[in-house]
Amino acid sequence: MRISSVDIIPIRPRFADRYEGAAVRMRAIDQRTVFRITCDNGVVGYGDYRCAPPPSAVGEAMVGRSPAAFLRDESLPLGLGAACYDAVGKHLDVPAWQLMGSRQRQRVPVCAWTRPGDAETMASEITRAAEEGYLLFKVHTSQHYDVLEQHRAIDDVAPDGFRMHYDFNHNRTAAAVLPIIEQLRSPRVACIEDPLSLSDLEGWRQLRQRIDVPILMHVPPLGGIQEMLLGCADGYIIAEYCGGFGDALIRAHAYARAGLLNIFQLTGGMLTKAFALHFACTLPAGHTINLVDQYADDITDDVIDIDSGTSPVPEGPGLGIAVDEDKIRELAGRCDLVESDLAVPRHLGRLRLADGRILYTPSIPDLRQLLGFEEGTVRGIDFDVWEDDGSGDFADIDRHVTENGYWFGGDLD
């Protein structure tokens, strides 16, 4: 079996209905790419990923070779790697996990996700995720919101057993992080990702010794194995932003042998979720992170269920998901929409400070630059996006922001 063609197809799925009016907050994650590998024996393998399409030369270099030659590739885009597993699994009539290792579990914990939002938005998202069967939720903390207020709102609505995976964005010092972690400490917090700058490996090691909340590292600067030997983290985010799938396989099994946790982050639609589940089931522990709950559209009608926080590993050959070519064409056609149909509306950022003032900015601001404080150290703040409503107030403040770069208003104006 040899690859006869590789198609790289950008698609633009619509966001879930709950995100209507949130184009600024959710921008960029609707860009996905479908990878289709056609082989000389008629087998077709599919992959999907949240990414811009790579150069066509990436696929052209694969033509004439067996897709099996790329199963351990450390540089191939993850969606293209998924297509290789799908094709080889279909050819051999085996599920993709058999090409990765032995199955350790039948079901895998799955994690819901959203972009950062205010306390009310976060409470709504947690309620939604719990109703859909999730028991884990990942969200990035943000310089624009008070994480302690967010957490209190989450705690008010989350059911028993529901837990949070907080991502701290690897941009803080230990002096800033420690007080926040102390105040967040509760059974509700499952883990904290990237609490410190990735350049401070000694700080990671010391922080791990001082707190009892598991800490996770994403994109280890020395490649992952050295960080493991240094004892920097309790677990590692695998796959996304960390090299090709071959690299993920090597590190995942090394971490598991060392008694560390693997978290499997592969983001895209239902096909990508299937790929993550096949991978994760070959390791004894760790949850998957996917964005399938963000979209109203997909390239398949297949749905992998969620029950008590876990999903089953698909049983069919390859990735076990039936792809609909008509849906691919439909979502690829959305890429041809005129720019105005997909553009983010004109807007201002509106940050409410604890002293009553409002800081107006063009779009979503860098508050560390404007206010001088580390992320997470400013209490009582809240942020929203003010889309152009045609009012004189918007026009007036927009003029001030354009002229000055930002504008203070509100009670102390």
C-alpha cells in the first residue's frame, strides 16, 4: 500500500450556538484543516486538526511511500499523522490504538473547554459541561478576570465530583503564584498547568515540593525528558505544540514508566477526539482535552458519547469514525465567504477596575503592560467586549482610544 495523493483542506466550522455574539472572545479557533490520504489500494485515511493548512509540499513528499512509514514521525502535522493511523488501521482492519501499544483501559476521562470569561460566563459553561456528562473542565486563567471570583462562581454551580484544570499560562513568578494556589486549594481543583515561567525550572521543582495540587508542564523547554529527571512536574501535556506524534509516543511512555501523569491534548473535531482516545487508552492514566464541544459543525455525524466524565475508545478499524465528504465540501466552502462575513466586528475592550474606573482599550489589552501588575495579582477586576452599537458614546470613546491608545472613564472620570 502506497500513498497516491494527499489532500490538505482548510475548513471553517461554525461555533456552538451559545457563542453567538462572542466572535471576539472565540476568534481563531474556528480555523481547522482536514487531511485526506488516498492510497493505491483504495484505502482513504482522514485526520482533522485545529490549525492553518501546512504547505502542500508536506503532503507531496509523502506520495509514493507507505503511510506506515509515518506512524512514528516526529515532525509531521498531528492531523496528517492521524490520517496515517486511520489509513493503516483500515488496511489491517484493526483500531488505531493497536498501532500505538496495548490497550490499558476501555474508556478515557474527557475534559471540556472554553476561552476565559467572566464569573457568570464560567458558571454557565460549567453548568453546560456537567449537563453534557463532563466531570473535568480546562480553562486558562486570564489577566482580565479575577480567578478567585471565577472559582467561587464555578464552585456555586458545579456538581459533586466536578473538577477544574486551570492553565496559568507560564507567565508568573513564584511570589505571584503561591498565594493564588493557596486560595484555590480545594477538592474542586484537579491540577494546575504551567504555573511558572518555563525558564524557571528550579522554581518548578521547588513549587512541586511546596504544594499538594498536581502541576502540569506544557511545551517543556528542554524537550521533556530532562524536566522529568529534574522532578519539575507531576505530569505533562502531550502532543499539541510539542512536536510530532512520534515524539508524543516516546515521551508519554517514558512519563508513564516514571509514574507521572500524561494529559492528551489534541484539538479539533470528533475525528481528533477519536485520535486522542486511541492514544490515551494505551497509557494507564490521564484525561484528554479536545475542542469538539466548541463547534456546531463537523465532518462526521458520528458522536462519541460522554458518560460520568469518560468516553469509550472507538472500536472500528483506523480511527473508527465515518467521515462525510459532503460535510467536508460544505465546511471548506465557508472558507470562501467574503472577509466581511467572517470578520470580527469593530469593538473596544472594557476593563472594570476595583476602584470604579473603566479602562477602555482597542480589543483585548495586555494589562501587564498597561497596569504593571503580574497576571492574577489584581483583585476585583472584570472585563467585557463592547461591540460597536452605533451609539454616540461608543463613537466618542472609540475616538479617545484611537488618539491615546487607551482611555480611562467610569466613576472617577
